[in-house]
Amino acid sequence: MDSSGSRLWPFWSEIARAQVNDLIAGGDVTGTRMNPSVRTLEHLVEHTLAPGRHVLATGSGTAALTTAYAALGLEVGAEVLAPAHTFRATVTTLLPLGLVPVLCDTDPATGGIDLEDAAERVTGRTQAIVVTHMWGRPVPGGRLRSFADRHHLALVEDCSHAHGARFRGEPVGSRADVAVWSLGTTKIVSGGMLGAVATPHEQVFERALAFGQPKHRRPGIGSAMLRDVSESGVGLNLRPSPVAALLAADHLSRLDQILALKNDRQMAVEEVVDQLPGLAPLPRAKGHDGGAFYKWHWTHPDERVLPMLAGAGLRVRRPAPGLHTLRLFTDPDLARSVLPVAPRVPVAGSYPTTDRFLADLIEIDTREVYDPDHDPTPTYTEALARVTEHLR
């Protein structure tokens, strides 16, 4: 419960909680066989997020990313273009597989990868590109596919912030060789800890099954070689919990209502943002016509505004810095101390747009806006009025 009285996301319906209780009472919570709740969840992901794709549930979004990269069958030492501005697991999951991340600058219109900058970083070792629809802001899928095809790269889309998001009517992930969603933590769809992989390619799907979910998914593998791999597995257990599958299915089954409520609340809050001169929401890119923002972002040049908003009771902070500022990406010896490879070391000053894009941003948590029984708009109105008075 938030200090304003709202329930903090995630929370689930009474029906979902009853289903979880029944599952626990039945004793089948291990996921060591194909539980019906997992199969239902995979069908829902296909229906709501990944039409016409093979879908595999995993134990987390991070497990989904690891599975996706492994399933592409990239060579050890291959380079993968990746955004400098993303959640760390989008990129760090490449390293244990022996893949080399190459960070790219940011497109200020979407907050996603800058494809012109990415093109300059392609080498003879580049085999894939991963993009993140950061905070629910889609990177245009047609441009992504054209870029990947032009450079003969596999395309991975991390849609973990973008449940239900579309660009010009096309769902995110539609153009990818493999797309990934986190269905855990505080995401718009959450089972606590859960993820999903979707691909149009049967071979990629079967490699994903054999890589992280051996034995109990073996009957779904057509390749004799991959069935033999699946008999023993490769030392990884990335399967999902049936409990988490039930909880995430609760959100997916009413995703349209969740998105509509969040968008209504965002519009109501933005109507009062003008009370504070200089404060402006990060604009929605032209062509973005679906989903909801996972987190909200405002800009203000005065560094005093952030602590004032926090002191007035809003759940705000600065966004995480670009990955190019983290020591794992700047010190090869640190990465190699625990991993088989290190990222390509960023050149100082080579991510100017990323740095500018993040400089004045204020990140709003939004976990309190999902509660249909409590409108948080008055809390925002009061907080903004207090900050305005302080600045005067």
C-alpha cells in the first residue's frame, strides 16, 4: 500500500488468488511436468502479445533473454549490437554465452537504439542486434528489420517494458527473429518472476526448449539431435513456476483494461503537470499507438525539482545511467574475472545522445496508478503545488 492509499502494483484478482490456493493445495507447484497453467499462459502470450509465434515461458525475463540468445546459435566471440540505454540484463546475459556486446548510442525520439550509430559499429564479427522498447516506447519494427537484413544480422527485440505496445498498428516483437518479454517484478504483466520467448522459427524454438527446459518439454522437439541434447540438458533450469504462470495469466487476460486505466491516469496527471513551469512529460513518438508507458518520465532543468517531488510524496528518481558508464563495460579485466569474454570497451565521449537524453529526466515509478479503487491524481496535484510554492 502506498502512502496515498493506493495498492502498489503488482496485485491480482480474487479469482487468481483462489486458483493459486487450489494449485498449492494440489501440491503440483514444481513445474517438473507440463502444468496446464503454463500451457494456458503460453497461449495467452501468443494471443495478446505475439500473434502466430511459437511461445515458451521461462522462469524470469532474464532467463528469457539468455534463452533467446542461446537459441539463435551465434558463434562464441560473435559481436551483438546493443543499446547503451537499456536495462542491464538485456546486455549482460550475452556475456556468459561468450558473446561480445557492442554498445550503441540512443535515438532521442524513441529512447531506443540509434540505428545510424549502430551501422558504424558493425564489423565482420557482428552477428546480431538487440533492441529494447524502453519504458514502453516502441522502436519502429520496419526499420529494425530492414537494418538487420541489410547487415545480415539476427534481430532480438526486448519487449519487457512494452506489453501491448504497437507502432503504426504493429505489435512490438513482430519483426524479430526472437522476441522477449519479462512477466515479472513490477512490469505491466507480472507473475512475480516469469518471462516469455516468442519466435516465428521452429528451429529457434526447439533450440530454446533444449537449452533451458530439458526432459519435460522433450516431446515438443522434432529434431533428433536436439531431443538427444534435451535428454540430459546442458546444466540450466530456466523453466517457469506454475504459480507465476497463473498470476501472469490473470494480468494478460485483462490487459486491455489495465492499459486503459493506466493511460487514463497518465492523462489526468499530465493535465496538472503544467502547474510547475518548466516541467514537461517526455513526448510520445509519432506512430506509437498502443500499450502504456511502464514508467513515466518528465524533464526539468532545475536539479532541485527531483528531491522536492520526492519530499512531497511522489515515487520519483533519476533513471539508471547508460551502460557505457558502468565498470563492467569499461574495465575488461573486471568482466574477464568471472566471464569468458568482455564487452567491447566504449570510447570516451562516444555516447553523447544517451548522456543528453538522460540528463534532465525524472522517472516516476507509477506503481500506485493501477488501483481502480483509488485515484492518485490528487496526490500528484498536491505534490506539484507544493514544489511550485517552494520554487517561488
